Amino acid sequence: MIRKIVFTLLMVLSATSVNAQRFQQPLTRQDTLRGSITPEREWWDLTFYHLNIKTSPADSSINGYVLISYDVISPHDLMQIDLQPPLEINRITQEGKELEFKHDGNAWFVHMDKEQMAGESNELIVYYGGKPKASRRPPWDDGLTWVYDDNGNSFYATSCQGGGASIWWPCKDHMYDEPDSMRFSITTPGDLMDVSNGRYKGVTKNPDGTKTWHWYVYNPINNYGVNINVGDYVHFGEVYEGELGKLDCDYYVLNYNLEKAKEHFKQVPMMLEAFEYWFGPYPFYEDGYKLVEAPYLGMEHQSSVTYGNGYMNGYRGRDVSGTGWGEKFDFIIVHESGHEWFANNITYRDIADMWIHESFIAYSEGLFVEYWYGKEAGFEYLRGVRSNIGNDRPIIGTYNVNRSGSGDMYQKGATMLHMIRQLVNDDDKWRDILRGLNKTFWHQTVTTEQIEGYMEEHTDFDLKPIFNQFLRDTRIPVLEYRFNENGLMYRWGNAVRGFNMPVKVYLDGKETWLDFTDRGWSFLESLEPCELVVDKDFYVAVLNIMGE
Ligand SMILES: [Zn+2]
């Protein structure tokens, strides 16, 4: 009979209901059109975009066209292109012929005039324009940010993770399909410069005094990674000697921040060194690496990571871990650049699986600390960030409707990965897994199941219940135990069915791994009652069920 319960939560749980209401909104047909691979998307394989637009800060408008190249997989006569109001598509042409189209909310359906033959490569041009939605709270709210710099020059940029790239240009706005390459021709007022993704290809001076900036991306690129940044930029750069040879690093900052940036961006090679060590080669040598000042905090735009953290360490000067280690590095440089591996190299197919980006990268902050300050420092950082866990909703969101899961995908996801590393208990093997993920899924879009499968195969652990517990459930497992005349009996409570994660504990200070049978109690026999302490790198609770 249970008489007395001592309940010790290792964590102080915060009962935040972050944005809970937003996620209770009913799903609509628009969510399905946006978030699923519709028949009007499925029949064509995107190969190339050329985005050619004129940006006008005077009236906050953009106008131009996007050329879309694609291969026909199976013939179909309707194509879905996405563009969100208030922007509008004006014309669509294929081989010079006007195509008819109509729209259903954000989805525009184009009637293909010409018969689409399987295997052939086609292209069409979509002309559009208007005043795109302005972002009120970038980068969390999507759209264009139009501001002025301290000298009164226009300074504007796009950011669109979640809402999608179709908030500012017409595209196939689903993550499963990436173009193999992309070209930009971005027109700006004559005194400003655009910085987009990939390689700088030159500038054209137009008769009306504007300039057109040309950029080219040589690698597959995800939709929300595409960006423009326009400002009164100055440039400096360096060459990093990395795993695949020379990597061009280019920095674009507002002219009055040049000296600060030259000093502060010395963290870039430190970031590259740490992440190439843990994750393998930087994934876009052909496109180079860029850090570009933006009028908001920052975002993982592929090969043009945007930066607005005020040239300070921490997250806007704050250590998110509360351990002191977060003051040692610029959170935005490290976190957003880390996404070049998990987000831009390995990309979720469905935003419900956004943990693939954020859990690994929240975790990577600890790896950065570990690389430069030692293993215990990195571990301390990762234990510190747990105070941000909310356990409000599962980390995995809702599939096929463009809905991501809980913000716990950051710190709780990182915590889960940190625990799996404890199980692997072999630093080289763990590093091989992280590098292996990047190699195996190089430039691919993936599902949670692919990541889980790879990790399971390479750790030799039954990780399924662990992923189910921490990605698909909100409960914190409780290690329930008691001593009786035979020794220690223990089991997992408050856990998903079949949860059997081994856990490291200290019995009167002696390190011991507890393994679990699939159901019911497990036993350590011939053990006198003693103090049981769970290793602090495990995010679990402990319940001592004291018998009589
Ligand atoms: Zn992130």
C-alpha cells in the first residue's frame, strides 16, 4: 500500500499557453490548399525560378514577374500557383501565349493551354504586383519590413517562414518541392543595394536611375529561405578554409556599422569551425556564406543569413540559458547560421515537422559552446535552456495544413537530443550520427520518420518510444521507484505506451544505468535502500513511492 508520495520534479514547469488560441482555429479549405500536395501541385516538378521584380519603398510596392521552370511528371491541365493578397497576378504566359487563371483565396489555378507531356520541361511566366503585406513583428509575422536606417535611407527586407514565400512572390508554396537553382533580378532605388541568396552576379544601371541587382543560387533552395534585403550596404569579406576547401564569406552591413561588424563577425569562422566539426561540410560552398544586416532580429535565409541582433552577444543581449555560457556568443549568428545544416540542407517537407530545423539547431547552440568551452559548458548550457520549456502542446504539428507544433520544438527538442546522446554515450558515434544525417539527407526535404529511422538505425536504441514521448506527447516521464526487501523496483509512469528509455542514475553516488522491461516493474535485486538521484542530463521527474 502506498502511504507517502515524495514528488520531485527536476524541472520547474511553466504553465505558459503560448499562442494557444491561434492553434485552436478551425482548419479550412485554404489550409489544405496551402499545406498539402494537391493534384494541381503533384504533376509538376519544380526545377528553376527567375524572380525579377522592381521594389519601390516610396509606395511599399513590388511589381514584376517570376519565371517558373518545371518538368512534367504526369499530364494535367491545371496548375496551382500560390500568391497571397493583397498581391495579385496580372498575367500568365506560356510560350508567349496568355493563359487563363482563376483564384481560390491564396491558390491560383492556371489552365494549361498546351498539352503537358510527361517527361518534358516547360516554363511559364507569372506577372504580378501590388503592395505586399507588411510584417508587424518580423521575423515571426511574415511579409515585408519597410523602415529607415539611422541616416534616413530606406531599409527593407522580406521574411516569411510559416506564412510562406507566396506572401511576396508567386510560387509553389509547399516545402516538398525545391527548385534546383534560382536567379534573382531585383530592382531598387539607385542609392540602395539588394542582397539576395547565392552569388552576386553584377548590377545593371537603368535609364530611370534605378539599379537591378543580379544574384544566382546554384543549389536547391527552400521557399522561405528566398529573400531580398535592400539597404545602404557596405561589404567586406573573407575566405574560410573549410572541409570542402575555400568558402567565401561575405558580409553586408549598413555603412555606419562597418567597424562594429568587422569586430563582431569574427564569430562567423568560429561558428563554421564548430558546425563543420559537428555536422560536416557547410552545405552550400558553391553559393558561399553571407551574413546580411536586416531590419529585424534574424532568419536562416539560405546562403544569406540575415542579422539584426545589434552586434551584441546573447539573444538581444540576453543569455537564453541563464548559465552565463549564452553570453559568450551572438545567438543569432550561431543559431541562424546553424540552420544552413538543419533547415536549408535538411529541410522539412511539411511544417508540422519543423522540429527537424529547430530542435537540432537549439541543440547546436550547446554544441557550439561545447566546441569552444568544453563538454561540461555545453551540457550546462543545454540544461539551462530547459527553463523555457512549456509542455503546452506536442512538438509535431498537424500535417497537410501548414501548421507547426509547439514552440517546445526548440528547447524541449534540444533536450531530447541531448538525452539521446547520453544513451549513445559515445562522442565519436554521436558526432558520426549528426554528420551522417547531413550527408544522407544532403539537399533533401525529409519527414520526421526519415530522421527517426536514421537515428534509430545508427544508435541501436529503440528510440521510437522516446520520439513518441517527447515529440508527440506533452508529459514528462516519471521514474517511479521503491525499495523493498529484494532490492529496487522501478518503472516509468506518466509516459507513452512502451516507454522504455534507459536512464542513468546514481545509487548512493554510484553511477548505474537502469534498463526497463517493456511493461510493469523492473528490478535491481540484492540492493539495500539507498539514495537514488537521476543524472541531471535527463529531463524526467522522479517519484519515490515509499512503502511501509
Ligand atoms: Zn531557428
